[in-house]
Amino acid sequence: MSSDVVVDLDMAASMRLNVDMKSSAMMSIGEIAARFGLATHVLRHWEAMGLLAPTRIGGDRRRYGTGDLYRVAAILRAKEAGFSLDDVREMIVTSDPAERRAVLARRRAELARRIAEARASLKLIDCALDCEHEDLPGCPHFQAMLAERIPPEPPPHVRG
């Protein structure tokens, strides 16, 4: 992997959070949802998938502590990195570091690819912003930026 693609995914450390780590400052489902800008049904879904395990009080009332804040933050960061909820669950529930690393390695490679594509797109946008030509697609500099994205011509026997 190129050294210019730095992906800070210390997800393994984030995912090893202790589910039982609760603080005395407990929050309701509405409070934690509002804090992260989520709908409460999202937190309930994550709980049903085994991603969250809030403390229960007074019957079925959920209470979230500090550990849950970190768990939600880790889930959100993983989703932003392209992880599926199944991938997140796999990392959380496995006690096998090799399995966790395999999931992380898969996602890291995909994220690095997406970052490279986004950087190339940003470079193209910057080129277009700096272009003074009336006909942007006809600009030689702009065309040079796009040339790497044009697939090679297929061999004559493959053409239709």
C-alpha cells in the first residue's frame, strides 16, 4: 500500500470496548440518540443485532453509560469506513484476534481503494476549477487528467 494512503483504523482497539463498562451518569435511549443524531429505532436495531447491550432498569427501560458512547462512536466510524453491521458484529463477538484482523484487513483494503478514487476525483475537480478554457472537456490539461480513467482499447478479436 502506498505510504500516501494513511488509513487510521484502530478499530480493533475501539471494538474491544467492554460492554459492561458503565458510568454512574446513565442516559436514556432518547438522550444517546439525540447526542449522535440518530433515531431511537437505530439503537434498538443495533441492540437486536448484538452490537449494543444497554443496562435495563425498571423493566424494559434502556440506560446507556460511557462505554455505550464509545461503542456507538465505534459503530458509526466503522460504518463511515464502509463496514457492514455484520462486519461490525463479527469484530465485536469474536474472541479470535485472527478473525478480527481478517475482517479489518478486508475493510482496510476496500477503504484504501475508495480513498484513492476520492483523491483522484478531488484532483480532477481542482483541475476543472483552475481551468480557464471555455470548453472544459476539450481542455488538454483536463483530458490528460481523465486519460488514466479511459480503459484501453480491446484487441480486434474482442470488438463487436
